[in-house]
Amino acid sequence: MRDALADTERRLAAAGIETPRVDAEWLVAHVLGVSRSDVHAHDELDGSALESLVARREHREPLAYVLGDWGFRRLTLKTDARALVPRPETEVLVERALALIRGEPAPSVLDVGVGSGAIALAIADEHPGARVVGVDTSTDALGLARENADRLGLGVELRAAGLEAAAEGWDLVVANPPYVRPSEWERLQPEIREWEPRAALVGEGVHEALARVARTARLVMEVGDGQARQVASAFAEVGYGDIRITADLAGRERVVEGRKA
Ligand SMILES: C[S@@+](CC[C@H](N)C(=O)[O-])C[C@H]1O[C@@H](n2cnc3c(N)ncnc32)[C@H](O)[C@@H]1O
């Protein structure tokens, strides 16, 4: 097992992966069926099962797709190429969304661009009275979100729709919309550029368009690094107050929220 771990780390480093040791431990843990911290308690492992996983990761397939599931807040979500891998900064978005509906017994919540279901399902899990709807223009993403909802036994409504769903009237609209500028595409890591759905990533002006169309008491969105001030201005222009920007764990301004009377 120790040799397999060292060999995997060496191969992943040679493939240009920035965290070869951690990734090697995740892959070995997956094959052993144990947590990462328990890897070192084992001597033997199935080399052929590990080989297929390492080969996929060497091709820069995201670790979350290779493992097939990924932790997000209190949930373990199925992850594959139908939708974006849930990111840690999106956990901060969920934190703010939950704060905005705290104390309300049955708020109506819309997640625009539901993807794997990460945000909608985390809100349904952590605010049990909420009536949560998730929409996406990608039928692939909706299929994955449905599987996640069923696996977790969480009741969220999922529909094929775009930004117009936000005009129906909600207590809270939450979104992590596509915000990578087309000019930034070539600079993205291969894991993102070559494996995650482009339509989930690339978008310009989606925050502003959603702020204009939404009819909601509270609005909260994730933004790209450096976009928060501009999105906050767009919220103010269409009448939101109590505007607040929240930083992620790395100190980057990544979440913008506002309220309407
Ligand atoms: C950045 S991903 C976010 C996925 C998920 N909410 C998360 O945070 O992991 C954006 C999602 O928005 C969807 N999308 C893109 N344009 C859209 C639109 N106009 N209306 C609804 N969904 C859209 C994409 O298909 C994708 O699933």
C-alpha cells in the first residue's frame, strides 16, 4: 500500500497536479473503502482498481468526478460531468442564504442554476420548513440533481427553466450563475476547461440580468473574484437595500446579498 501511495503521488505530480499527495490519499482511500485518515492503517490494496482511478486523474479529470461523490456542507453529493463540482465558496453562499431566511417557518426559495443540486439540497436539509425549487437550463444537470435529491430523500422541486423563473415571486432567490468571462477561459486549469460543462462556467452579465428580472424579498448570489462591487451596484440600482458582501475563507469577496421591502 505504501508503495502504491508513493507511486500514485509521483504519477500525479508528473501530470501537473498541484496536490499529488492529497489526491493520492483520496484515491487509495476510495479503493480501500475507508476515510483518508485511515489509509495508513492498511497494508494491502487492489492495484488494478487503483490503476483505473489514477489513469483518470492523470488525464486531469476532477477528483470529485473520479471519486463519484463529494462533500458539500452536511451532504455527500453524487458528482459527474453533467454538472459543476460544488465548490467551498458556495458553502459560504448557502450560509448567507440560510441567514436570510432564519426564523421563517416556510419560506419559498428558488435556486437558479441548480446544477448538481448542491445549494437547493443544502437549504432543504438545513432549513427543513423551506419550500425549495431548483431550475436549470441543462437537462443533464437536472438529471443529476434529481438523483441527488432522491438519494438524500430531500424534497425539492426541480424544473427546466431559466432566469424567468425568478419573476414568479419568492421569499428568497439564490444563485451561483456562470461568471467566467470568455477571455479567462484559456487560463483555467484543465480540470475545469476540459471536464466541467462550459455552460455552467462561462457567462457575462448574468447576475445583473437576474437582479433585474427577480421578484423576491431577498436575493443572494455568488460572484467571481473582483466582481462583487459591480454586482452590489446592480442590486442597488434595481432597488435592493441592506446590501452586504461576504468573503470566502480565503478572504475574497464572493457573495452579494440584498433585501427588498
Ligand atoms: C456555476 S453552475 C452552479 C451549479 C450549482 N448551483 C453549484 O453551485 O454547484 C451554474 C448553473 O447554471 C446553469 N445555467 C446557466 N445559464 C442558466 C440560465 N440562463 N438559467 C438557468 N440556469 C442556467 C448551468 O447549467 C449550471 O448548472
